[in-house]
Amino acid sequence: MTDFSHKPTLTGDLVVLRPVTEDDVPALLPLFEDEEITRLTGCHTHFDEPALRKWYGSRGAQDDRLDLAVVERATGRVVGEVVLNEWDEDNESCSFRVVFVPDAVGRGLGTEATRLIVDHGFEGLGLYRIHLEVYAFNPRARRAYEKAGFTAEGVLRGALLWEGERVDATVMSVLAPEWAAARADRVRQTAG
């Protein structure tokens, strides 16, 4: 396995995943300004545009994480981001994160973006395990992850303190052999 220094462009029917840059900040600002997205992601930090420009401008130089912009093919508009991070080289695993601007949800873009990046993680990077956490107040995301092939492993009780309430987080993962079997099933279904 190599590190995440190579920043690929991955193309699907609905979306293109490409390296994120500071020029994407105006399109991604709603991710940081929308109260519901902030809640669903459990983000307590406020980011201003200059800080975001610095952050996204530095992503291309990182070899321990892969940050890609999600571009809707029909419009050419940046609608979200996908990230592979928390890379554990010794155990061939990493964490996964995906988030979309509010008006891009519910159109299948996230499902395809997830499949593209997870496929790259297993096929392109040689990972064995990709994991994530989803908060209990985000059942839609959990269903989307299950649909993509992730399996619940356990619950981190009270993992998030949100507005005075403790919220559980479910740890989910998908393993390379499971992903390969599910991919083969998808290929058979489309061919049949």
C-alpha cells in the first residue's frame, strides 16, 4: 500500500471526485454555515472563509489523508466532499467521511460518491478496512451507509455532547472481501 499522496480523479455516472482546492471554498461554505449539517456531523468548531481557504489549499500536499471534492456531472457544481483519513498503515485501514451541501441530498449523489471512494480505497490503495461513525440522530446517513455496504460494529455511548444532550455514535465498517462480493453482485445485477 502507498500513502495518500496521489490525489486521483474518480468518475461515475452522476459525480466526479477530484482533488479539492481552495477555489472550492465558496461552493463548500454551506457545509459550515448550515445548522443541520453542523448538528449531523457533530461539528462544534466555527470556520471562517480565510481559515477554510488555508485548509483546503493545503489538502493536495497531505500524504496521510485524501480529500476529494464531489462535483455533480450534470451541472459541474461542487456539491460536497469525501475524505479518507486516520490512515493506519500497519492495519491497512482508514476512516471515511462524506458530506453534501443541503440542496444536493437525496439524489443518489452520495451513494455513488461513497462507492467510488470506497472502491478506490480497496482496489486502488489496497486497504482492508474502511470505517466511520454516524450519530444516532442521523438515521438517514446510517441507512445510506448500510446501502453502500457498511455494517454496524458497535455503539460509542454518549460520544457527542450536543446542546446539553449526550448522543451515541454507531461505528460502521466495510471490509475488502465484503466489498468485493457486493461489487460482484452489482455487476451481475446490471449484466443480468
